[in-house]
Amino acid sequence: MTTPQPEETESGYHRGLGTRQAQMIAIGGTIGTGLFLGAGTGISRAGPSLILWYAVAGAILFMVVRALGELLMYRPATGSFADYAREFLGPFWGYATAWTYWIMWVTTGMAEITAAGTFVRYWAPGFEQWKTALISLVVLTVANLITVKIFGELEFWFAMIKVTAILGMILIGVGVLTLGFSDAGDTASVTRLWADGGVAPNGVWDSLMTLQIVLFAYQGVELVGVTAGETKDPHKNVPRAINTLPVRFALFYLGALLVILSVVSWTEFRPGTSPFVAAFVKIGIPAAAGIVNFVVLTSALSSCNAGGLYATSRMLRAAALNGDGPKALARLTARGVPRTALIVSALVMAVGVGVNAIDQEHAFTYITSVSTGG
């Protein structure tokens, strides 16, 4: 009896991502440190009106990704938007899209392993950041080198942790609002969304200026397009993942923020404050900071895994196949992994390890200054 071989695509990849993994990658790809940490800064500036901007940005991004979905149904390609830019707009646009996307995600990957180092120091203050950054990068690179299925399984569990944390926050918050338990129940009310100075207490302009924070939080929504080339039965799984985006946006972003801002007044937030930590502390949940720190750590590792390593290696290989990069980057292993492209991306990301070794206190600022430009 012979072992069934994985389905191959026209580019030589194996369709190793199953329905369960594809769906969870699509869910987890839109949840990251932007929501768990960045939203606190946005709330301190925009107040409850931040929820409106999440809704507006989510609606616009859904239309963009929905259009990408039409192209994916026309021809699923791991080069995704870079391939489509080349085909419909010309070689220059394909070249520019592939390489700017690669640069953006490689530098973001450096930022994520740096963030992982800072989060680990919460439990082990004496453990140097560069060591955590190096260990994280090596482990994730090795996992990605084995097979795409390992990558998919890692992302499945990373996403599961994030989703569980958000759903837990929503359910507990709804319980506080309806049943009034804990000390927070005495002051929790949906009227907090407009009673503490209005919906946009600092004015429309300050509220509008939080759009950059909002859009950063949605970073990763495009990963559904990159993974389509290695997803089983893409003509069924990709539309399902894209068409459920509005539900995910409404639940994980709007739902979480509506509950949090009903439990905790926006006036209690300061830049850098996690809205989840603030809500958990207000409700009286012990070890709130530790719980959220663990969730944000997994979010950082997830971002490095999906965007920093998986997406960059596929985009780098797509550039090589189109003649926009060295041909050696187009090589695949017998298991359908672009090993050379993956190793190149990992080696460039290792620059982030060096920056942490030289100046761990300012490493995150230096690296994010570059990645934000991307």
C-alpha cells in the first residue's frame, strides 16, 4: 500500500495547509500586538471613537481583501499580489510589490523577536534580550524548514491562544455588565461609551490621527492571499476565510473594545497601556498582567512565524521565479519548502539579534522606526 503524496501546485509547493489550519491562520492573522497593546494608545487619544475607526478600516480592508479573493479564485498563487501586480500592471509593479513587501516583513520580524525578548524579561529580568530573540528565530526557522504543515500547526495554536484570550475577555466583560459581579460591576455601563466627555472627547482631528494605529492593528490580513497557494481545496477554503472577515472584525475588534470601554472609562488609559490588562485589573482578575504578557508574547512569535518567515520566503521565491531576484532563491526541497529563500530571510532577520546584543534598551525603537516606514 503506497502513502498518498501531497497535492502539488504549478509552482512546486505542496498543499499542506488543511481546512482547520487555513481557517485559524485567517482568524489569527488579523489579531496581533496592535490590538493587545497599540489600542491602549489609540483609546487615550481618540476615546470611544476609536471603535468607529476600527469599523471604517475593517470595512475598507474587507473590500480590498475581497477583491484579492477574486484574483485568488482566478489563479491561486503563492506570489499572490506580487504576481497579480506583474500580470495586470507590468513587471516594474511586480518587482516593487515583492521586494517592498519582503523588506517590510523582514524588518517587522526583527521587531517581533525583539518584542519577544522584552516580554520574556517580564518573568526573567536578568535574561538578555538577544538570547530570547536568537532562540525564537532559530526555533521558528527550523520549524518552517521541515514542512509547511508544521508552520500551519504552529499558527493554529498561536491563533487559538489569541482567540481564547479575546473571547474570555468579552464573556467576562458581558458578565460584569449584565450581572454586576466584581467591583467593576458598580460602575460598568454602556453609557461610558458617550458619557465621559462624548464619543470623540479630544475632537475629531485627534480621533482621525489614530487611523495609523488602527491600520497597523489589521496588519496580517493579507496572509490569506499568501497561504492560498499551499492551502488544500483553495476554491472552497479561501472564499470561506475571506467572507467571514466581517464577522471576525466585528467580534474580535469591535466586540472586544465595546466591552472593554463599557467596563473601563477611556479616561483611565495612558499610551502604552494594554486595554486588556486595564480591564482584567478593573474586574479583579489576579495575574492580569502576566496573562496578557503571555498572550502578547505568542502574538509576537506568531507574527514572526507567519509574516517574518513564511510570507517573506514565499515572496522572495516568487521574485526569483519572475527574474526579479537570484535564481538560487527559487529552489524547493523535496517537501516543497523554499529553503534558500527562508534561510536568507532568517539571516537578514538575525540583524535584529545583533541590534539587541549591542543596545537592548533601544533596540525596539531603532527597529520599529525602520519597519514603520515600510
